[in-house]
Amino acid sequence: MATPLERIPAVPPRTARTGAGPAPPRRVPLPLLLTALCAALLLSLVCGAGMGASGLAWGAVLRYLWAGLTGGSIAPDEFPAYTIVWELRFPRAVLAAVVGAGLSAIGVAVQAMVRNALADPFVLGISSGAAVGANAVLLFGAFGTLGVWALSSAAFLSALLSMMLVYAIARTARGLTPLRLVLTGTAMYYGFSAVTTFMVFAAERGEAARSAMMWMLGSLGGANWGSVPIAATAVLGGLAHLGWSARRLNALAMGDETAAALGVDAGRLRKELFLVAAAVTGAVVAVSGAIGFVGLMVPHAVRMLVGADHRRLLAVAPLMGAVLLIWVDILSRVVLAPAELPVGVLTAVIGVPCFVLLMRRRSYTFGGA
């Protein structure tokens, strides 16, 4: 006899408040979509390594990548170009994929957790909390003894502290409720943003203030191989937990009462999701700054392709987010080359019209029937 969890429907009903409206009449076959996205991800990584202000032949780019992956040798006169590809561009592309995958997956989880179609990874106030620690390093030289790890360490620690503060304020005797989480996270977001703005104006060094503004708008300019493992570990761990919880997410999306009837403890699951979302968001924000719209836009776009089943959503959303952010980062490097645009500016430029188009579609409703 099937357990309550096994009886959870694959797709939450129309009244679920995760932004999922009526299912499209024709969905893209999942194996085909995953294959296409994996191929697009590999191609995007190569393009991320080959495209930039300094033009390089594609044959040389592929040779440098192969040498870096296999430990092959490079002629001395090619070492500067090899350094550009393997030490600067390729880790940046890999980190963009990691950050995009993490933000997209957490966007799916947060929208289910608070049952709000406008929720994204930053609705919990974690990103603005991380900005406080990052600005303390950029503007005032805090954590200087940590050297190259100062920025990411300070951002992650302040993200964890902000997570604890949001949890302490939002928690009640009945546990974590969606409305209190959204309201508390929004209030903390504005509070932490005010602190970071004050820090920028109080700083005496103009160049440091510019670096802080770039970080707050999102930038992958400081990417290196040392920053990839920490972010990748956090994202992979978060994806593993969310994939294991996909059926419970389907139940949570239908409301706490329905979830309880199906044997899912909504309060406990919400705590788990809060911790996972905070840890992954803190890790990716620590290495990339606050990149908006990815965690809001990608989950909705994926629902249009594969429906509202979180097992399918969590398989597709990370790949789509990874491909999207790689190309946004490429654009940030080439649009005004040799100058560089903040990645968050371009995600907003792309995200706003896409979001408007989603809202205009009759077959897709935000917030249920």
C-alpha cells in the first residue's frame, strides 16, 4: 500500500501559489530538454573561455583548455594567452555556471517555501546581509589577515549572521510561517541595504567605493580557481537536498493543510529549506555579489516548459540558470569592452521584459487561479 508521501500528485493543482498556472498543452520532453541544456552548457563554457576583450583564435582556445584539463604543455610564447584562457576566463565561466545553477534552484525552493510567485533567493535578506561584510572588507580593510579569502569569508559570515537574525525574528511558537518570512526578510533587506549605503558614503577612498558598488550589483571579475570549490560544494549539496525533497516540495506547494494530510511536516520542511537557501545563497553571494532576477525569472520560465512538478523543475532549472548566467557574464565583458558592466545590471535588463512577457501570457498565472 502506498505511503502518504508516495500519493503526492506529480503536479500541484492550479490553486497552488507557486506561480504555476495551467499546464501547457504540450511540454518539452524532459530527456530531450536535459540533453540540449547539457550541450548548451558545454558550448557556453567554451565560449566563456574564448570570448572577451582580447581576441583569441578558437583553435588556440580549445588547445589551451585541453592543456589545462589534461596537464599538457604550452610553448613559452603562448603562456600569456594560456593564462588569459585558463586562469582568468575559464574559472570565471565555471563560477558563473555554479552561481546561476545555485540561484535558480534556490529560487524554485524559496517560491515553494513561502508560496509566493514573486519570491527569489534574496527575499530572505541574506544577500544584503552578505553585502555588509563584503563592504567592510572593500571599504575599510576588515579581515585583512585572511588575505585573498577576506572578501568571501566576510560576506559568508555576515550572510550567516543575517540568516540567524531573520530566523530569530520570523520564528513564532507555530514555527516559520510564509508571511512572516517574507515580511521579515524584506524588512532586513532594506535595513542591511541602508547600512551598506552608509558605509559607501562614509568611505574615504573613491576607488574602494566603486569596487563596493560593483560587488553590490553583482560581478564575477574576481573569479579564480580558488573561489570555485567552496561555491560548487555548497550548490551541489543544496541541489542534492532539494532533489531528495522534491516530492515534499510538491506537497508544500499545495498548502500546509494539504501537506499535513499527505504526511509532510510543513514546519520542519520549511526550516530545512530556509537553512539550505541561506547556506547556498550566502556561498554564491560571497563569490559573485548580489545578482538579481536569476532566481526569480528562471523558475517561472522552466515551469512553462516542464510544468510544476518539482522533480522536473529541479532537474532543468539549474542547467538553464547556469547557461543564462554564463552568457550574461560574457555580455558584461564585451558590451563596453575594455570596461566591464556589473552582471546584475544585465540580468535586470533581461529579466524585466521577460517577466512582463510571462505575466502577459494567458496560459500562465502568477499566484494560482
